[in-house]
Amino acid sequence: MGIAKQAQSGQDGRGEIVVRVLDVGQGDAILIQSGGQNTLVDTGDLDEREKLRAALRTAGVETIDRIILTHPHADHIGGMGMLLAEYPVGMVCDNGMPSTSKIYLGYMKQLKEKHIERKSLTAGDAVDLGGGAVFEVLAPSAALVKEGSVKGYKHDPNNESVVGRLVYGSFTMMLTGDAEKKEEKDILAGGSAVQSKVLKAGHHGSKTSSSADFLRAVQPETALISCGAHNDYGHPHKETMKKYHALNLSVYVTAENGTITVTSDGRDYHISVERGGQQ
């Protein structure tokens, strides 16, 4: 792992990108700041809205250019009501599939009332995050979204997660939502580039994710895990941590480290944490 140079411009004259895996308890909320734009990938759980609000305040966020929601579980979309009520939001991206979740139905209503654009993301899409940073969408496939939009379809939200690769110069980071081994296998079968220096661990470090094949293909140097302290699920699971340590990955966990910040100039990257060290 390299140390990012604290310069005003990075590769090809670009500035720095800052990615914060926010400490929002048992959930995901990842803030990407690039080229003066703010992108939020997931929004934490309902009962962690104050933590999200405080973290955004600390990061100096006043407007949110886009929110990418990986899937409609409460610990990923729980902050939407608060965000749409308190922040100017440019657009919202998700997997385009319907949900009966009350939180989902609530924010969909808010989007219509506020005339905020909603875009569905499928494999092959690329989202411009500003300043030269791009989110390359790897999943779900368009075929799965079409199938999942049929009435009566039995959904598997974790394996319908929006998964993407953040690319900024030669810096790469895999953002996995709650993708489990099934979706990891589908991504590898798709044939897109997946190699990433940093991996945001799937499903909070659960043993249902981080398959050997996926880790072999991604070849991460660093793994970041977002989960709550003493959570009921036992995340991160010992099996996952054992895999990461066997690969000599640098591992950071929000439950122990607080918010984890990744800074890159498009070449090297640097990790800083609120407390503690590698796990």
C-alpha cells in the first residue's frame, strides 16, 4: 500500500479523491468526494441517522450530487428519508427493481414529490462521479433486473446488489453492497475487469461473501468492513477474517476503527482511521 502524496493535483493534473467508509453501526454508508462532488453509496439504518448526519457534517457535506443504493434492506436505505428531507440531492441510483419495503416506498414517494431523478443501474453502466472518478457497474445484469421486475418474482436482495468498481487513475476500489457468493460468481462470469486495490467487504464481512474465486480475481491489498460493534450477526465472521489474513491483506473494520478514510491521488493511496489500527 502506497502513501498518497498530499499535493493539490494527482495523476494527469487531477486532485485527490477521498472515500470514507462511514461508521454508521450495522450498515453501509460510503461517501465518495471527487472533483467537488459528493456521492453517497448507501445510507445506513433508520436508527443510525444521527451518526450519518454527524459524519456528513464532519466531512463538510452540504449537498449530495447522487446517492447510489445497492439494495433495499433497511441497513442500506434507512437514511434516505432524512437525507431527502435535509439535503439537496441531485439524483438517486438503484437496481431498478420494485420492493415492498416501507422505507423504499417512502423514499420513492419523496423522489416524486421533489422531482428528483431516479436511474436504474445495470452491469456495463458507468457513472461519472466528478473529477475523473468513475463507478463502473458490474452487477446486477440487465437480464436479472428484467426478470426481477416481473410480478411474483421471488427476490434475493443481497444477490441483486448494485456492485461496482470505483476507478480513479490507477486507483481501484470494489464496492460490493451485500453481494454474496452467488452474485460474485455472476460478476466473474460477466468477464469485466474486477481487479481492485481496495475491497469493501461484501455483506459486512459475512462468510456468505468473499468467495475464494472472487478474492483471487479481485486481488485486493486492503479490505474494509462496515459493521456494528457486538452486532447480532457476528460480523465480521471468523472464516472471512481468516481468508483475508491468509492473503496478507490490510484489514480495517468500522466497529473497531470508526470511520475509515481512503485518500488517493490516482496513483498511490493512504488509509487513515479514527481509532485503533489494522485488525
